[in-house]
Amino acid sequence: MWLSHTSFSNETLSRSIWKCNKTGQQFDVYGLPGTLYGEWIVYARNGDMAYWSAVTDPVAKEGINLCADIAREHHLDDAKMHSVAYALCCDRAADGSYYRLKPYCPHCADDNVSMVNVLDNPPQLKSFRIPKVEHDHWKRLNHDQKRQLILDELQRLGLL
């Protein structure tokens, strides 16, 4: 459930070109400029976007710290763990997918995508009404359940 929304216009969102590594198709992605530390637009498989400020969100710190502990225990790259923490701490999108820092391909919904180019000025006017992420599911879990959720996702991703 989205409790509040944040509106962004083309003045605050940057446009970049991404490519699906499965199909080769390119597509536009809108996101926050890289100068906004700890704030992201996150993406669901169905194309929905949400806003997340990890700087002001206490759940972010908890998830990142838990992932850092697991990374140390299993000798994993701590930086790669952050995207796992971000995804699992946030409630899932309406389609059931996790929000991620990287977009999914809008043509085939694959998650194997890469950025091709960042464009300074979006050529078309575009306004967005973007909800903030919520953490209802995460908040209902105890410490051991949160830890197991992260371990299960790492196993699914082939990182453990």
C-alpha cells in the first residue's frame, strides 16, 4: 500500500538508454540524477517505479548492516550485497517482483540489462507520479527471518 507519493518532472529526472542483453533491444529509463546521494528510483518487472531515500529510511540501514554481516561471514563482495538489501527490504511491487536499482527490460521483462548512455537533457517533457517504497513485510519479520530471507535470495542468485 502506498501511503504517499512524490511527483517528479523532467527537470529532476535524468534519461538514460539501456540495452537488454538477452534481446539486444534498447529502451529509455528515467531515474534520479547521480548527484542525489542515497536516493533512487527503483524498478519493478512490470515497469512500475518507486522512490526510495535510503538516507532517511531506517530500514535501509538495518538491511545494509545485516547484508554486510552476511557478506563478511561468507566472504562475499559487500558492494554487491547492497542491491540485495535494497530489494528485500522493500515491499514487492504490484506484480510480485522485487524493486531493483537496475530496470528490467520492458520488452521481455528480463533482468540482464546494461546502461548504454546517459542523456543530459530529456528531449521530451515527461511527468511522473512515483510512490515511495514501503517496508510492511520487512517490519513484520524478526531478525532470524530477515537473515534467512537474505540467505535464500543469495542462494537463488547463485552467490552462495
